[in-house]
Amino acid sequence: MEKEDGIATLLANKEKTYLVEADREKLKRVVTNIVQNSLKYIDHNETEIKVFLTSDPTHVTVEIRDNGIGISKEDVPYIFESFYRTDTSRNSSTGGSGLGLSIVKKMIEGHDGIVWATSEVGKGTSISFKLKKVR
């Protein structure tokens, strides 16, 4: 859906549909980067990635939660920096350049949104971002 001052993207959950100010292809890249990162660091037989949409009067928040290995509290503030990799992810089996989440941050901030993470070692990680609703 296009609008005059930018591109609007439709987000939906079971109960409701939301229209946010975002480029559909860039938002697809954001979600793909987050999900690929989650898949890379899940060491369980059962992979679990959940997506939650919540809304307030002006914004929609997307939370992507996994049951992966988690990230230490000391590392969480740095995971959106270019080339940053936590100690547990530096082995050759995971690959990657350390750019995925920095790209996520740049794309979300380019849409006047914000992105953040919460994590617990051994329990998993949640990456969330907030975008403006179309008025």
C-alpha cells in the first residue's frame, strides 16, 4: 500500500491489522535478518521463534522471540554494532559477519523507529522494534 509521503506496510496478527510507515522490502529484510540470527543460535532439538504484535495509539511494536542460547547482559548493549559478535558466537560453525543486527538497526532507525533486545543466557533472546502507525 503506497501513501503520498512514503510507503505503508500492513502488519497483522490474529485479532487485528495494523498499517505502519515502512518500506515493505526493508521491513522484510529486517525480519529475515532477525529470524536468521535466531536460527543460527538455537541449540535445541525444538526450534521456537514467536512473533508478537502490540499496538498503542501511535506505534506498533514487533517482538521476535526465540529459545536460543541467549546473550549475556554485558553483551546485549553491543549486539547492534557493526561486526560485533559475542564470545560464544565466534566459532566457525555459526559463520556470519556480525552485520545482520547492525543492518536491522539502521533500517529501523531509517524509518524513525527504535530497536532493542532483551536476552537471558540459556533461555533465549527477544529482538523488538517499534514503528509509527499510518495516520
